[in-house]
Amino acid sequence: GFGQIFTDHILYMEFDRAKGGWGPAEIRPYGLLNLEPGSACLHYGQIVWDGLKCYRSEDGLRLFRPRENFKRLNYSARRMCMPEVDVEYMLAALKELLKVEARWVPKTLGTSLYIRPCMLASEPFLGLHKANRYILFIMLSPSGPYFKEGFKPVKILVEDKYVRAAIGGTGEAKTAGNYAASLKSTDEAMEKGFSQTLWLDACERKYIEEVGAMNMAFVINGEVVTPPLNGSILAGITRKSILEICKHLNIPAVERKISIGEVIKGIQNGNLTEAFGMGTAAIIAPVGSIYYKENNYTINNFEVGPIATQLYQELTGIQYGSKPDIFGWIEKVE
Ligand SMILES: Cc1ncc(COP(=O)(O)O)c(C=O)c1O
């Protein structure tokens, strides 16, 4: 399963405000971190992370838009009063780690090496203020194909009791607390046989936000519709790439608010023909049905639609090198 095995080494660096900032990055064997029980991250949640993948193609190892991930790590860090990193330095250091761990990048199509940068407050103190000392590490985990039985739709549950994030909160940052806040809903959804929770906005419980670890899109009257980046959802790199691919392929695409009422009406009158999640883990995850207030609504006869299929092929084609990198998204690890 995903995220169960970690490679032999991590990238490791420390920040100390008193010493003027970040120390050098070093490659260390995977092992225990040196954290005191009083470390601020354990009490006050100053933890941010990100996620990207290294793909093996015929011409070697490649990363997909890695600068975007380090920029987003910096965005998350700013929101959580944590120090930023130098994007180019981190990318160069990550490449060194990947060269050491190259044998861990799996070969078959659909597989990859998942990369998890994570920053946390290590300074020991009790008190509600930002820490002065931090640890940043990057760990790696080989990842099998997301769709083991092929590219198949998933069932999701629309959450109308719990909320994940509100405008003005931390929803747009990739910080651990957001995921902790989502566990209760995800747990209950999984117990009922759904694979994910679809979040609604915290204020009116009306507008689509995102799913567990993916942004959402719907195809309505032939147009790809995705909720705007309103501050409470994550600015997904897959979402951003899909919007650019749509533009290139002349598939109409728009960022606008979309209510759960509009989604259900569209399914019922046949105007909504596809729904899919977008994220690094699955790239595109077609949604076959949504469950909302005791009713189940099936989309496109629980079959994968043509637009989701085309977008999946385009994006994975670029990532694995079977299609040309026309957008300049690929960073080779040489
Ligand atoms: C909450 C959330 N939304 C959306 C995404 C998708 O973002 P990306 O496409 O950058 O992986 C993720 C995963 O990283 C996520 O955790």
C-alpha cells in the first residue's frame, strides 16, 4: 500500500533563528528524529508539508513542476509563522537525495517515488508563540499505481455536518491540522463504504470546496467547472495543470462557485456528465456517485467519462515522457 515503505535516506536540515537561519542540507540514513517532548510542533501544531512525485521515464528520472511544491511549502510556512526555504537550493538538494535513492524509483507505468518534504517546530517550550528552531526533512516512499484495478470511478460522500476549513482559517496552507480536522468525517465516510469526503463551504454548507486530498471538477454542458481558490481550499498543482491543459486542448474550463444543488440538478437533468478529483496521488480520480443527505446520485452510469480520460492521458503522458513536455513542466534529475 501507499506510504508504508520509506527509502534508506532522508534530506535533513535545521533552522535556528539565533544562528541566522537555515543550516546546510545533508543526506542522512532514515531513522528517528531527535525531538524533545516539549517540541512546539507536538503541542501547537507548527507543521507544514508538501507532496510531489519522481517518475521514471525512458530518459531517466523526472520531477513534475517541483518548484511549485517548494513555493507552496513557503506559502504554508508563512501562514504558520515558520521560516521559508530557498526554492532553488531545495530543488538541488532534493536532486542529490534522488540520485542516492535512484534505485527506489519503480519502473512500471503508473508507479513513482512519492516525495514528502516536511517542516516542524523543534524548539522545546510551552507557550503560544512561534518557535525559533525548526527541522526540515524530505523522505521518500515508493508508490504503486493508484488504480490497482484500472482507472475506476470512486464513491464519495458529501459532508454536511463537519467542516474542514473556513475562509480566514488555514485551509489554503498544507498544514497538519487541516488533515487532523478532516479525519473524523473521512473515518465515518469510509465506514459507510465511501472512499472520500467531499467538503462544502464552512459558512453556508452549500458550495463545493474539495475532497480529502484532491481538488474537484465537474463537466457541465461540456465545460469543466472547478471551484475558485477562495482561501479555504488548497491551490492544487494538478488542478492548475489541468486548467492549462484544457486551455491548450480547447476544452472550455472555468473557475467559479458551484453549489451542491447545482451538482445534483445537473446529474438529474443530464447536463452534468462527469465529476473527478485532481491531485498528485491519483492525478485524476473519476467520481462515479455522490451521496448527499440520504440520497445517492450516480454520475455517467458509474463509468469514466471522455474528458477525465483525455485529461488523465495528457497529464500522465507528460509526466512519464510518452508525450512532449510542451509546457516546460518537467525537471530532469541528472
Ligand atoms: C487538501 C488537498 N487538496 C488538494 C490537493 C491536490 O494538490 P496537488 O494537485 O498539488 O497534489 C491535495 C494534495 O496535495 C490536498 O491535500
